[in-house]
Amino acid sequence: MDVEALKKEAGEAACAYVRSGMNVGLGTGSTVKYTILELGRLVREEGLNIVGVPTSIATKTLATEVGIPLADLDDLSGLDVVIDGTDEFDPSFQLIKGGGAALLREKVVAQASKRMVVVADERKRVNVLGAFPLPIEVTPFSHNTTRRNIESVLGCKVVMREESGVLLQTDNGNHIADAHTGASITDPEKTETALLALAGVVQVGLFNNMCDVVVLASSTGVKILEKNV
Ligand code: 5RP
């Protein structure tokens, strides 16, 4: 099965976690895109009554196009569920996110949600986090100083992410520093705390103790992995 088909399977299967009346966080990326497309269809064709909160400008555009009613998180009393993709998840359901540079809004929305459902394919499952470079959102001000400080904290190379030859700018006007730790993040909570102590760091792409369910597509079908509590 090709990767796109797996993404579609996982993305659509996650719609089972959404019911009429829910406030739903809408993640960002090429897997959750299929969730958003299917939710849009359910709204338009089957009377699903939800309010979505997008985690990026791209997701806001897509959700608007497919007809999902949207609201600002500030205007709601919380979210029932957020569905989002991931770059990696480990056996404890700790995540690396931010491959799509939306980690800050994704984390704000995830923290406001009662439940986090992650959509993924087998390539995202790892034993130890870090083969995927860890995205860290940093302020434009003195970003190279912050980058060097991150290198000192993590002991690895950190590269400012570029897009079309210029520094990538996030939806929040910040930049992304990608930390090439290798698969070595054995204590993601400690790593997150150490990075957040740096003044120029806005947010870290480690999503610790947030994910409740992984909807995992593989060549043998979709599996629902629930966090052991
Ligand atoms: C965006 C993210 C994405 O959820 C993550 O990069 C996974 O994306 P995809 O489903 O395209 O692989 O964290 O910031």
C-alpha cells in the first residue's frame, strides 16, 4: 500500500472520535488533511454538527473550503477532542511534532482538548524519539544566539529551517530551529524543560503526556492504539 493511501485510511478512521455537538481541534499536515476532508463531507452531507478550531492558517483555509464551521479557541470553553498528525511517537505516546511548523498552535490546541487523537502510519512509530529532527520555534530576535544555546543544551547540530532560500516564518512570525539529536531523546520531559528555559525558545515540538490514542494505518489495516494508563 502506498503511503498516501495509509494517510487517507488513518485520517478518515479518526473521524469515529467525533460526534455531533463537539468542539474539535483540527491539526495540521498531510495525514490529518484526510480527517478534515471527511469531517467536511460529514458536515455537508450527513448533518454532523461540530465547531472546529484550526491549528494553522493552512488548516483554517482547508476547513473553510470544505464547510466546517470554525471558532476561535478563546470563544469556546474548551475542546472535546483534537485530531492531529505526528512526526514520531514512542511507546509511551510521547510525540515529536512540528514538521509542518505549526507546533505552537498545535500545542495550545492540544492542551485545551480533553482528548488527543493522533493519526499516523507505521513510519512514525519509533522506540526512541529523535531520528526526526526536533522542531523548536524560536524568536526572530537573536535567533542564532538561541540556536547556539540549543546546541549547547542538546549537544547536537541545530539548523535554522529555510523555505525557498529564506528563513521559514511560522504563522506566529517566528522561526524554526531543527535539532539533529538522532534517536536519543530518552527523557523527553527533561529535554522539553531544558529547552523551554532558554529565553529565545517559544515552544518545543515535544508533546509529552498529551496523546491518548494513535490511529495507525499499516499494510495490514488500521489499528487503534490506546495509551496504557
Ligand atoms: C505540523 C505537524 C504535523 O502534524 C506533522 O508534521 C505530521 O505531518 P504529516 O501528517 O504531513 O506527516 O506537526 O506541525
